[in-house]
Amino acid sequence: MAKALFGHVGGSDPRMVSEMRRLQQRVRDLEDEISRLQAQNDQLSMAVSDVASATDREPALA
């Protein structure tokens, strides 16, 4: 009840709302960066495993 009255009478602080939106955007940006870095890491891991498997093979006899 007190929260309902406070919200109705006082409203929310515009600075707090602005800060909340800024932080939410920052979280989204960081999540996007994590996804990008994970994809890049996966590509690099596959490249390293491809090189490792290629060097494990015996060279063809000439």
C-alpha cells in the first residue's frame, strides 16, 4: 500500500529513471559484446583445431 501511495503521490525521480535506462542499455551492450566475443572465440578455436589436426598427419611420401 505504501508503495502504491508513494508512486501515486510522489512519482518517480527522473534522474533515477534516466540512470536505470542507461544501466539497462549498458547491460544490453555488454551482452552483445559477450556474444560477439564468444563467436570470435569459437572461430579461433576451430581454426586452431584445424591447424593441429593438419600437423598431426604424416607427410605424404615423395
